[in-house]
Amino acid sequence: MTTGTVRINQQALQTLRELAGQRGISMSSLLEEVIENQRRADLLAEANAAYSALQADAQARQELQEERDAWDVTLPDGLGEQ
């Protein structure tokens, strides 16, 4: 595993120690978790912005609905209920 050094101020370091201690995990593990959570939050924010833009564009919204309608006919694939 490759490692690196990140400089943070004393207050942030103390907070990191406290949070990691409360959770019973290492500071490195906590940082990895926080980074992954932020990555996911950013991805969700981007998806929400794109969806909002889609909802504001009537033509794009109609095209999406037409595509969904076309895919909906593929659901009854003849396999029957199992």
C-alpha cells in the first residue's frame, strides 16, 4: 500500500484523534471512511444536479419518458411468475 503525508492543523488533528477513539478505529481508517463518504456525497450531488436539469428541460424529460416506455415492454419476458 502506498502511503503519504497530509498536514492538518492541531485542532483538526485533535478532532481526528477523538473521533477515531470514540469509534475504536485508527485515524487512517477514519480518514479513509470520511474520504469515501465525501466521494459518494459528491457523486450523489452531481446526480441530483443532473436530474434537476433534466426535470427543467421538457423535451429531455419527454425523451426520457419515451425511452422508459420502450423499455417497459421488455419486462414481460414470457418466463411467468416463479
